[in-house]
Amino acid sequence: MNSETIRWGIIGCGNVTEVKSGPAYQKVDGFELIAVMRRDEEKVKDYAERHKVKKHYTDADLLINDDDVDAVYIATPPDSHLEYALKVAKAGKLCCIEKPMAPSYEECKEITLAFEIEKIPLFVAYYRRSLPRFLKIKEWLDQKYIGEVRHINWNYSCPPKDIDLLGTYNWRTDAKIAKAGYFDDLACHGLDLFSYYFGSVRTTEGISTNQLGLYTAKDAVTGSWIYENGITGSGSWNFGSYRYEDEVEIIGSKGTIRFSVFKNEAIELDSETKQEKVFIEHPEHIQFYHIENMKRALMDRDFLHPSSGNSATHTAWVMDQILK
């Protein structure tokens, strides 16, 4: 591997790579995006031309085994992550996988073990662990402005999407790919972030169902859990309600913190000693700091990237337990 520049290839250059992630691999100092893969020849060629990427493929194996590619970002639907990740590990290359890491905890364990055996770094795109807005909340928690944390609660709900009302196929709501639909796609972001704040979950349980019958995946989920340190948590996710809500409240012995996982709005601290409401803008490419931290982790042995295969595997376990 070139010690000055790490050359990346992307498998699956769909919407998530257009603005959220792809350009950041070109803008982070020391990284270079040199190859992309998509099965549609016309679409992958168009992507490569628009983003000024040197190489494009319609075969993932050719990208993975390209000697000019040092690292691979897997950005396909989650049901294909295991297959591609094992090939990347076998090729001895660095890897970042889009979230969720895989459709199940068992597949996540298999992926993580493959990279551990090869002694190759594995990252997962839970980028909220690297965003300044959410790091500010961690700072408030570490400073104990709300005292000892007692409980965290997250309520998320939204109306059904037009694509689902029309009956158009959407892999995100296909139970064969994502058994809990939008819960798999969205709830993992918050649950992973909460584990970053409070540590590992000791035990969890939940119930889930399909209320609307618009697709095969679940559309309503509730869960409760407890962390190893005794903090309790609860959540409700409904994808067929009449309005959009995304509200998290962290309750402490001396105050509360309120914020949204997805809404672009201010975070709020209300405690006995401090009241603060602050808005911190996300970067243009929302995965930029996550990707920059990958570079830092690869070059600085004293820095641990906040989102690894192991942390993402724990999030997958929490998700699986809620859905049981």
C-alpha cells in the first residue's frame, strides 16, 4: 500500500454515495477514490465521469482484485454485504461497510471475524459517532451537566412514503433484505449512537408487527433495554403514523438533554447548572468526519476510530434482540 495515499474503490455507487459519502473519499487528505462499481454499465460510467473517477466496473470481483485499489467501501443493499466483505478480507484490503453492517447479528459476526483473522481494519459507516453535533452531546454527558444518566427514550414516527402507498418495489421494505424495513435502515443509527454514549447493552426485548400491510417488512417496533452500567432505554418506531416525529430525551439526576437523530435542528441542555441550546451545522458531505477519522486511525496508532466492526456488530445484536 502506498504510504502517502490510500486508494479507494466503491462497490454500489447509488444515492448514498452521490453527496453523503463518495465525494468525501476524494476530499480527505491522503485518500483517493480511483474506482467505482455498479452492475448497470451506463449508470456506473455516468457516475465515474461526473465524479472524475479513473476506473469503473460492472463486476465487483474486478474492483476488489484491482492491484491499484487499496481499500473498498461497500455501499450496496445490506443483503450483499457479507458476500462482498468476505471477498475484500480475502483480498487483504481495508474495508468500510455501509450501515446496517448486515441483515443479522450472525452475519455481522462472520464479517468481523474474517477481518480479525486477516488483521485488517474494518470500519462501518455509523458516521454520527464522528459528527460535531453529536460529539457536543457526548461532551455534555462527559461533563456530567445532567448528573448521572438514568434513562434515554427515543420516539420516531412518520407517515407512509409515497413509494410504499403506490406499491412500488423498495428493497428497504423487502423482508428478505431488511426484515424490519425502515427500522433496520434508520433505527440502527440512533441505537448505535446511544451505545457510543452509554456503552454496551446488557439485555433488551421488544415487539414488532406490520400494521399497514403495504410491504412484507415490519412497520411498527417498540423496545426497551438496559446498559451494562444500569442506564435504561426505551424506543418506539412507527412508519405509518400521521406526522413526523424524531425526539430523543436523555434524563439525568440533574437535568435533561433533548435532540433529534435525523432532524436538522438544535440540541438542548436543561440542567440545574447549565441551560444551552445550540445548532451545529452538518458538513456538506455528512460522512466527511467519519472518513477523515478512518485516515486518522490508519495513520495514528493511538487513535481508535469510533465505529468499528465490533461496535457495529453489537448494534446488530441489539437490533436482533428487539425484533425477537
